[in-house]
Amino acid sequence: MNKLILTPLFFVCSVIAYANSTISLKQAMAAHKVVVTAVGTGGYMGKSLKLKMVNLTCDPITVTVDPALIFKPIDTNYQNLVVVGDENIDLQPDKETNVVVQTFCGKNAARIPRANLRFNFWKQGDSILIKTVRYIKQNNFYNHLGQSAVWTVINGTCISTIYDPEYPENSKEFIAFEADMRKLPVPSYYSYYQLDTTGYGASCVAAKGKQFVDLEYKEGIARHVYVIVLDDKGRLYNKGNIAEHIKDGNHTITLQFDDTKDREGLYSVFLRNDNNDILSNKTVRVGMDWCY
């Protein structure tokens, strides 16, 4: 008599080695080829998110972390984290790989993420955010400039806040890049706000804001130049914090306003020559929380 023998079937990965195929992290997660667990390392600007990736396939794969992926914490009182991305990670079959990625805060009014806070992938940012984080990566702006730029896209702050007085030229180039990409006017002055890192948020503190105004003229256009500042009532305002820089025959006079020292209001700034001709003029808002 014939006997029917039932043999259990097991699906195992082949031991044959294949060259790594490349796939984006978004695609890999959507296709259930890779499962990702995200945990905060503490903080928001820097290497602040650890991704544990498990390759569920039978083949080695290279995952490209998409730019501007946004991860949301399970406790939404804390900030979202925006991953800079554009880095490749090799994953072996059915094995776990850990990588800590560069991030920025994506929700400026929320609290700074604590260590070991769990995150879930939410979505990828729009084309503007993608281009912004790629500019940050290209120029290594993993600092106040990069964070300020991310906030202008996600939280709607003004591009004039992409400014750091320690790096004025880099700031102006970044602002010009954003203005051109987003079809926005180049601001006539710049704002710098200190960050609140007390643990309750990384939002900018309006009471500690500073405004920087550049007045420019070319070498030889005037023997003497004079800076005149008028307040919102047309009265002369004594402004002492003035610096001048010269580069390639171009002069730049920078005035600095301070929310904690200068009266709140709208100021008109003029640069005049000996003949009282106006060489440059700009309007500045001080202490009015214009962008936040």
C-alpha cells in the first residue's frame, strides 16, 4: 500500500550572493522590504534620530535615505524631526542595521525631543523642503542657518530669518537661493533670533531678536557718507551700532537694531552723501514679532 508522506515546507533565503540592489527608504518601507524603528537620541538639530532598519528580503540591498523625510513622535507635545537624508545604507538579508541620521526640528513651537522617544515615519516634505535640505547638506549648514531655513518652509517664518551675524555672507547667499527658488522678494533687512533650548521648545524668542540692515555704495561715489535713522514719527533716532565692510571696492554699512534696547516701531534708514543725495534707503520693523 502506498503511503502519502507529508513533508513540511520551509522558505529559506538562498546562500547565493547577489550584488546589492538600490532602493529608496520610502519605497522599501512601502513595499514591506524594510521595517524601520525610529528613536530619538535627545535634541533636534544634529544626529538626533536613530533608525533601526531590518531587511526583510533574502537579498542584500542598499537603501537611500530620501531627503526631507519627516518623523512624528508618539507624544505630539514634542517636535517632529526632519531628516536631511541623501545617504546610502547597506542592509544584509534578514539582519538589523542601526544608523543615526542628521535632523532638524520640524515643529518650532513644540518641546525638544528627549532621548529614547519613539517616532513614526509620517511623510516626505514637499519639493521646497527637499531642495532646502539638499542646499544645507551641500554647504554643511548643520547650524542655526539650516534650522532657520527649515522653519521657513515648515512653520512659515520669513526667509529674512535665515541669518546668522557670524556668517553674514553665507546667510545672504542662502536667502537669495530661497528667494529665487520660491519666487519671493529678497528681504531688505535680516532678523536673528536666539533659540530657546530650555527643554520646552526650540522656538525663537522674539524678545531677544536683532535686525540687521545693509546699506551699500561703490568706491568713489561720494567723499563722505552719512547714515540717518528716523523713527515712525519722523524724528531723528540716534543709532550707534554701525559697522562698515569693504570688498572689491564695494562698501557695506551694517546697522544693528536690538529688540531689548531699541524702541518698538518702524524705522526709516537713509544713506546720504555730501550733497544730501539719497544713496540707499530701507525700512525696518523692530520689536513687532514680524516673523514669529
